[in-house]
Amino acid sequence: MKLKVYSKFELIPICEELKNSIPIFATQQYADYLFKIKKNRTIWFKTDHNDSLNYLIPFSIMKRGPFKKGVFLTNIISAEKNSFVEYEKEFLNTIIEYIKRNNLCDWIEQCPNWAIFNTYPSGAVYAPFGTYRINMEDKTQEEIFKNLDRRVRQSINKAIREKVVIIKDGKYNRETIELIRKTLKLAKIKAFTHIKFDVFLKNNFVDYTAYLGDQPQSSVVFLYNSYSTYAMYAGRMENSSRGATCLLYWEAIKESKGKNIKYFDFVGARINPEKDSKLFRIQQFKSHFGGKLHEGFIWKMILNRSKYFLYTFYVKTLNLIRGKKNKGDIIDQEIKRLVVK
């Protein structure tokens, strides 16, 4: 399989079918954002297989001192709706060989929650994962609403009767930032920072905040383009109105449909979480919006073991000093959970 590598998105020859399948995370705008924020360098791998299958994937490289880590920003982007898994695996294996040969990074870390792969390269550490996604391409707004769980529809109607107001912005209002920060802090997740989506991705970013009276109830930050809308960060008040949150998501879904966006992605879902867990309740909420669980894999790979273990030892030691638990990434957590089962 012949591999081509590009340093700029605009240099990539893209057929019309592939052009319509490009998520925001594979664009030059997002690559520029990563460079401005983190100094990450992004390249794109592409191949044409038998003049019919076009594969594309962006790869971001971060350098910190003597360490270089890489991450695939999306899954494999294909012009074919039913791509062959064996070809995708061959594509990934070819890329890994190129990365090793050119010493691009010391390890490939877990891909983002929205990047669900159909397969993984040989030698990767992987875990099953998924995401709830609404396919809006061949449905009317009325059909999408009808597919919502009955309780979600009731909550939306109740919120409308209570005069819940949804404020849409592209600047991160203060309530949006605070709600998300507080929610992540309670979940013991790394604090939300005021990332400058509004500067670098202003045409592909929007935040929604739901108000009951003058009290903010919930907030969600979205990134989008013509391919898909992604729910990136979410926060809510303790004991907030469920209806307000349901109405917020419904307004975002309606706007996405109005812009002829193909998908609405709730970003990330563990496979079969314990039924008494918070993760189960969160994913049940996502599933009630009528999206299908798109299942696949997330994966990572160590290329330079000495550097990788030195880096992870440093991170674990730092966490211990700060009083934080070393849970590992989602792949580590899922492997441990599946072994315990």
C-alpha cells in the first residue's frame, strides 16, 4: 500500500466523496489551533487503494523536552461507507512503519473519544469503545424528534412551559466556563481552561447555556462543520433542571439539522458500563436522544519503551505528590475493568 504524507491540508488531493466526510478535527483550522495552543505539528497520511478506496488520517506530534508523543486526531476517513477492515489495518500498519522509520514520536497515545476505529494496528494496546451518534442526513427534524425517548420529549415540553431560555454564543460566556469547570472538578477531571476556540475556530465553535429564570442550569460547548457536530465539554448546576439540559441539546440538534450537518455526536461511550455507575447514567442520557451506539476501538502504541516508561514514571510521581490517583487513560481503565469482570 503506497503512502503519501502531507504537511498542509490544502496540498491533499481530495475527491468529492472524501471531501464530504472530513470532520473538523482533520482540517487545517484545527491543526493551526493545536499549533497555536500546544505547538503541536500536524501531518496527514493518505493512500489510494486500487484507485477506489481513498483513506486519510491526521496525525499530531507534540514535543516536550526529550519526549515526543503522537496522536491520531480522527479515525480513518474513507470515501467508502463500507470500508474493508483488512485494508484499514494495512493502512495503519503502513503508517506505523513510516513513523518508526522516521522516528516521528516515542509513543502514540490514546486517540480522542470521538475517534472510534474499526480496527487497530499490529502490536497496539486497545480497548472496545464507542460513541452515540445521530445520523441526520436522511431524516427530517420531525423524524429526529420522534426518535427521541418519550421521557426526553416530555422534559423538552416541560422546559418550554417553564420558559427555559437557551442562549447561544460563540465567545464562552462566564456562566458557561464556570458550569463546566465546576462539573469537571466534581468528577475529578482535569480543569477546563478557557481554550480559544472562539479565536482559532470561530466559524466552527458555539456554546449553549440553558437558563431557568436568571439561573444558569447547564452548558455545552460544541465544535462542528458540515460533516458532524461534536459535544465537546458539558457542565451543569447541582440539582439542575433535566428539562433545561434536554432542551439545550435539542436546540443544538435542530440547528445542526438546519445547517445540513450529517451527524450529531455526543462524543464517547464505554461499552457495557456497570448499571449502578455514573457512566451508565450519562450514557443512558445520551442514548435517549435517538442516536445509535457506534462501536469500535481506541488504541495506543509504545515505540520507545525507555522514554515512555521514564515519562509515565515522572507523571505518576507528580500525581502522587499532588495527591491524585494514577488511574491511567481510558484504555488502561477499560482493560482493568474487563479483566475484573
